[in-house]
Amino acid sequence: DTEVTQTPKHLVMGMTNKKSLKCEQHMGHRAMYWYKQKAKKPPELMFVYSYEKLSINESVPSRFSPECPNSSLLNLHLHALQPEDSALYLCASSQDYASAGGPADTQYFGPGTRLTVL
Amino acid sequence: AQSVAQPEDQVNVAEGNPLTVKCTYSVSGNPYLFWYVQYPNRGLQFLLKYITGDNLVKGSYGFEAEFNKSQTSFHLKKPSALVSDSALYFCAVRDPSGGSYIPTFGRGTSLIVHP
């Protein structure tokens, strides 16, 4: 099973709201990622968690707050977003992160959450 | 530094004809190369990868890609295109000797297969 699930599928929020995106995988992967993707553009890396610890934060504004409660779950907490934050938010996982390659490198993506900020 | 280029924004092909989606890369060492496909309003799906070994890599849905070190290319191919292959295709590269553990994605190529 190479499935990564994400909820909700769609989210509409105002600039003063607080919401959370959720991601789950049961492949035993130890690396999890958040990406932001604008229409017809490549995904942009936001955060990487490795063994439940934040390994990379690509200078993401503090209105995005990631959380990794356990090895299967990844959350992205949203607060005071701007309309330009509207995008598809993708979660991905891989077997490992800082490894020598092979199967550990393959990232498996969830279907994404389509976020609209009004 | 690692980088990848997909020179075509869009590729048009008739159903039943062979298709090629181009990808070239730049790394300092030996690359790890990946192809992903994205259908509308969906996440990226892994198609195939090259790490080492045979230069011709076979992947999902009848796709294959050939690693060409001299031309620094990793073009995606399929002998006979289907309308259902219409999607956005991303090439990605990682340079394990460059100290980066995260792949860099190309800008994407939109493949349109006409009936």
C-alpha cells in the first residue's frame, strides 16, 4: 500500500480563521513533507520532518505551523493566512530522508488539500 | 548545485503515436532521477526512477525513461499514447554527492493526447 491520505480535500477560510490540514501514512515511512503548489507549477517544499523532528523549514512564514504528533501523522496549522496562500497543499512521505538513495528516496504524495483564503 | 529543466511547456501527440517528454539535468555527481505525473486536482504520482544500473528504466502505465549521461538527459517515453495519459508531468533530480537530500522538480510539462 503506497497511500498517503489528506484531509480535508477542500478548505475555504477567512484571513482571521484558524484551521488545520492533516496527513496520514501507514507505510512505516520516517520522513514526511509539506509542499505548496500553485496551478501548473512545480511543488515548492515547505517543511521536512525526519523521525518526527523538524529537519527543514524553507523560510516559511510563521502563519504556517507544522506538527508531527507521531510517525504516521503530519499536521499543518494555519492562522491569519493571506489570499496569496491559496494553493494546493501536498503532503508526501518517503522511507527515509538523509539516506544514500534507493527506495528511501521515492516520495509518495497525497491527493492534496485545495485551500482558498478569502 | 542540482537543477533540472523541462524545455517544453506542452507536448501534443495523437492517440496511438509514441510520446516523448524531455528532461535534462545538471548535477556535480551522479544523479538520482525521477518522473512524476499529476492528474487535474490530484497529487503527484510516482512513475519511475533511475538510481543506478540499466540506463533504460521501465515504470508504471507503460512509461519508460532512458538515462543518458553524456547528454545529461532523462526523457520520458511511451510507445503508444492514450488519451488518459493527458496530465502534467514533472521530472525531478537529486544529487546525493551535493549534500542535498531533497529532489529539485522541473517546471512541469503538460501532455495533451488528442483522440
